[in-house]
Amino acid sequence: MARTPKARALGAALRQAREEKQILLRQLGAAIDRDIGVLSRWETGERTPKPEHVAQILTRLDVEGDRFAEIMTLAYGTNEPLWLATTLPEQRRQMTAFLDWERNARRIVEFSPLLVPGVLQTSDYIRAMMTAPGANIPASEVASRIATRIGRRQALTKHNPAKLLALIGQAALTQEIGGRQVMIEQLRHLLEMAAWLNVELRIVPDRRGWHPGLEGEFTLIETPLTPTSLASIVCVGNRRTVLILHEDDDVADYRSASERILGVSLPPEKSAAFIAELIHRMENYHG
């Protein structure tokens, strides 16, 4: 059984293309001479079609141009133990897959040493990052990207919301991205989110010695696979791309890392007090 993040992304793309044409599975099956059960398993990611089968489906659905190319990038290496997107089309599909996992998550663990985690960012904080020199984001895309990132909060506000464990490095609180006032409002927002029942926010102070968090940021997402089991992925990002891991050993390693970081973090109450004190100092600083 496949069900890798890339297989799920491919299946979702095929299902979306079919539904947009208002074609039923049985109609598509008859048109390309494929069993409806096979098509269904392809769309759920339980099985992976060969690239030629993907091309056949897309041709039948009149999918052309850039979209055809984007979906075809998902048809290769679908069962590999990691998903490293190196081209822009595949990066777009990977981001779509990540957002889908996040929306359906039961639990999210996010460690962010230098920036406020994306799901907890305010719109002004996001805009400041996206419009800063060197961000290299076209002005025409800023508004839509802000909306997409703000939309990630749906994972925390939906019916049966995900539980979020946010482990935030002390340095992330003092960057003053967008200026002092933007940062103050961002810190206030963190305090508001920390009061939610499904959000546990902990600050990881400096000078705690070595811990796995010093190796960089990561996000661990757990989603229901069956009523009694979970599927998990780990996303590790850098400036150019994101690596998605799903093998049991990899996920277990990052789960262990998150527990070690949790062990050197401040409890929720002390974390909230830490943020409140920082807000007070920033509001009263006259340098």
C-alpha cells in the first residue's frame, strides 16, 4: 500500500481534475478501460498509477499545459521514502499537499527557532517577511500568499481541531520583523493563541546546552489513517525547498527530537509570562 505524501498528492490532483469536469469514476473507467476500484485507489493514494496511466487520465480529462506538467511531476518517484521538490511545479504541488495534511491533522508539533511558526503568524508579520529585501516574492503574489498562510489557522479552528504544540526559540521573539510595533502585535497574538485549549505554546530559552532543536526547524503532522491509526509526516524546510519524510524510522527520530526539545522548554505558564514581560519591555523601551 502506497499512501505516501506524494501518492496522496497525486491522487488528490487526479480527483480534482476529474471532478472539475464533472465526470464520474465509472465514466472515466469506461473511457480509459480501467477498473473503477483501481481508479478509486489511485485517487486515494493507496496505489500509484504508472506515469503513462497518469498521462492517459489527464489527456482524457483535457488537462493541458502547465497543469499537465505539474501533475506529471508527481507521477515519478511516488513510492520513495522522502519527497524533495526541486522544481517550481513540484514545489507548488508539494505545498498543496502540505496544506492538505495540515487541514486534516489531529496533532501538529512545530519547532521554530528563529521565526514565529507560520500557523501563528499575524498578517502584518507575514507581509513584513514577504516584502523584505531579498525575499524575492513578486508583489502580485504577496496578498494571495498572506491569505494562504492565514488560512492555515483552519486546522486549529475546525470542528475537532488539531492539537498544536508550538516550540518557539527565544530568538524568534526578538527579531523585530516589520519593526517594533508589528512585533509587539505578533507577541500579543501569541499570548491570545496560547490561551486556546488546543494550543500548547512553549518557549525554548537560550543557553540550554545542546538539544536537537539546534539542528533546525521542523514540523511533525499526524493525520488519521483509519479510526484507530495515524499517518505521520515530517517537513524540514530551507530557503529553496522542503523535504517531506514519512518512513516510520524518520518520523520516530523527529518525534524523539521534539520530546527532547520539550524537555528544555519553559512550561506554558512561564512561556506566557516570558512573552508578556518581553511585550512590556518593548512597549517601554525608548532607545
